[in-house]
Amino acid sequence: MKGQTMVNRIYLKAPEFVKVRQLIDELLGEGLEPASISAHAARKPRGDDLPVELIVHRTWERALIDGGVLGALFASPITAALWLIGDGLLGVLVLVLGAGVGGAFAALRARIANRDIAPQFAALRRGELLIVATVDHAAIGGIEDRIKERHPEVVVLGTDPAGTPPFP
């Protein structure tokens, strides 16, 4: 691996959007590229003018409902056609099937999308936000120390989204 730089992701959990904005500005000021930082939330925060990607995660329940409604909408023309030709029962079955397939697909997609931050999803639901930064392996300790010093209210999880254990 000669000539390659080792990189790792570090995870930071902040209690509020204002703090996330501050942390991102500081990380960008330290030379990180905007493409190497992302913010994660369970719902879109107000004033989300972040210079980095904001990823809004959905719970599987919310995804199931949204996908079910979308699936039912896509199935409704077929349902209407079946209703018009006199086969209303089959039309209702197609509608229910469309809703089920749409809901299942959306819930599965949400589960896959949330896999990387799954250990912190409960915190996201409570309104906390997660920052994920891809940094050079050698710089991790310095960045974590500066954040702990400047922002004691921010939880530095380390390189594991579940949190780095306090002992090696």
C-alpha cells in the first residue's frame, strides 16, 4: 500500500443543528473537503443550509406507509380499469397488492440505507444529528481531541458508529 493514504470515517453526535453547522465549518476550516463530510438526521432540520450533504433517514414504519401509498397510486389505473369492466374485486386485490409491494420495497430500501448508522438511529429519532467525516487515519486523534476540547456537548463516537470502547 505504498503511496496510498489510509482513511477512516469518524462519527460525531451533536444535540442540535446549530452545533452541527459549527462543527462542519470547523472541519472545513481544517482542510477537509465538503465531499468527505455528511450530516445525518431523521427529519429535515430548519435552516438546513449546510455546505455538505444532508442525508435524511426514514424509519421503516414511515417508509412502509409512504411506499404503500405510492404503490397504491401506481396500481390505481389498473384498479380503475378493472372496476370499469366489472371486476371490482380483482381491482381491489390489485390495489392492495400494489400498496403491499410498494410498502415492502420502500421499507427494505430504508433499512439498507440506514445500515451504516443503525447504532445511532434511536438518537436521530430523538432529534440529535450525526456527522460522518472521512479523514486521513493519522489525523483522527487530533481532530477528535480538538472537538472534545472545544465542544464538550458533542459525543465523539470515534471510527465506529456505535462508539469506540474506552479501552483497546
